[in-house]
Amino acid sequence: REKKEYAVTKLGGCCKVCGFNKYNSGLDIHHLDPSRKNPNFKSHRSWKKERIDKEIEHCMLLCKTCHAGVHSKDIIL
């Protein structure tokens, strides 16, 4: 939970599309370029903050609804 809170804060604390910020469990870290995503990112809980910083340089924060909309192409970033 601590590392997720850290990443959420670094990425602005709210969904970049709709502004949702009620709780962190409703927010996802979206990689703008999937080819740059580290395949081990799901286990980032064990990563040092510097490694997380490097990974999220090309990410944005989206709520779960907007994240689904981006992947279904209902929302174009």
C-alpha cells in the first residue's frame, strides 16, 4: 500500500481525465507506451522508490473507469 500511495502522489493524486481522487484503490497507473512497461511492475511493492520513479516517468494516473475507457478506445488521450 505504501508504494502505491507513493506512486499515486508522484503522478498527481487524481485521475487525469475526470479528476477522481476519492480513494487510491480506485486509481490505476497507466503506461502511455506499453512497450516500455516493465513486466515485473505488478510486483512493484518490493521496488525501491528510485526504480518506481523511473518506471512511472511515462505513465499517468487514471481511475478504473477511465482506464477501461482508454483501453476500449472510448477515451482518446
